Amino acid sequence: MHDVNKDVELSKYRYSLAEETYRNAKMCFDNGFYRDCINRSYYSVFYGIRAVLALGSIDFKRHKDVVAYFNKEYVATGKFPGEMGRRLVRLKTKTLIKAYLEKEQK
């Protein structure tokens, strides 16, 4: 049997991660660590999206699946503004580029 209370608790936990990560992003920004701010900003939004998906017992192992599902089921249907999906893609792209460059420059 499905436990709605577990979904709500998981959603609250994930949202608290989003809030904490946002505070980290703000600290990075305030101190001039802009690349880290981009990374933390992406993860803040990502955790927030996972908090939304938890309410429907939805989760995926890969980031791209989480983002694709959210865009299809929440942005495309108008539950969230289209600009949100576009901004998330931009943050994700910058985060991936940063990770790739750091790996290749070692």
C-alpha cells in the first residue's frame, strides 16, 4: 500500500536540501566564487524539482531523466512557467561544462 505521508516527508526533506543549497549558492556568489555559485544554484533547483516529484512518488536515477520528466509533466502543462525549464537547462549546461573542464585539466 502506498504511504502518502512518506512522500510528503521525503518532499519536505528534499526541499530543505534545496533551501540549504541555495544558501550555499548565495554565500558563493557573495564571496566571488561564481563557478561554484552556478553549481550550487543548479543543485538547489534540482533538489526542489525532486521535492515536487516526490509528492507523486516519482524519482529517477539520472539527472537528465528528472529534468526531462519535470519539463514534460510540469513545465509543458503550465504548472510551472516555461522560463523555469529554460533556466534549468542553462544552469545544467554550465555545470556540465565546468565538471568536464576540471576533469580534463587534471
